[in-house]
Amino acid sequence: MRNVAYLTLAVALGASPAASETNAVETMVRAMVELKRTGATCETYVRGSPESLMTGIDAYFTALNQPVPNTVDQNAKDSIGKLIKQHAAYICSTKLVKAQNNYIRAAASYMETKPAQWPDAPWIDFPQWCEDPACADY
């Protein structure tokens, strides 16, 4: 089902892109969806608001007349919620950094190969989710 949505989005972005362009679009859309999902899942466990930082992703999907992904990994959220705050913050921080790095790589590839009429990859300023690498400040 997700693959159909990604393909639909790629086609909605323009006429028959080359394979490398389609791959870059798919990779970026997957990275955006995963980043939004991780942000929504970890919203209550880290400082700041991951969801509020990702309004550019919402705008990207809206500009393409596509539904904005707003999914939460409820199983992960429930599991993380059972941990002490420090451990929950650390796990979420780690998950967010991984999703951020995937998004940054995918956005860079997309920007290099996208046709001019396609929207730019949303710029997101990512904060440090914990002051201490082990999130001991929680």
C-alpha cells in the first residue's frame, strides 16, 4: 500500500521522471514519512517539539495535494512510555537522529536530481534533543 502511495506521489510531481529521479523522490518521501512518524511517536519524550519542526513536511505534501502523513507508531510509543524518562528520552533522541540523518541524505539526493518544477525538499533545523549524550538531564 505504501509503495502505491509513493509511486502516486512521484507521478503527481511531474511527467515521467527518469529512474534516478523517481528513486530520489521515493527515498525522500519515505524519509519524510519516517521522520514525521518518529517525531509524532517521540513528541512527549524529548525537549522541544519534533512535530512543530516538521511543518515544512506538511507544506510539501499539501503543495502536492497529497494527504499529510500523521501516523504514530503506537506500539513503540507504548513501549517507550514504560521506561524511566531518561531512557525514553535517549531512545527517542537516538531514533530521531537516525531519521534526521536519513532525511538529510535523501533530501540532498532529491535536490540534485529533481526537475525544476518539483518543490524543494523542506529545510528543517534539527536541535539537539538532549543536552547530554546519554540524556542524563532528564
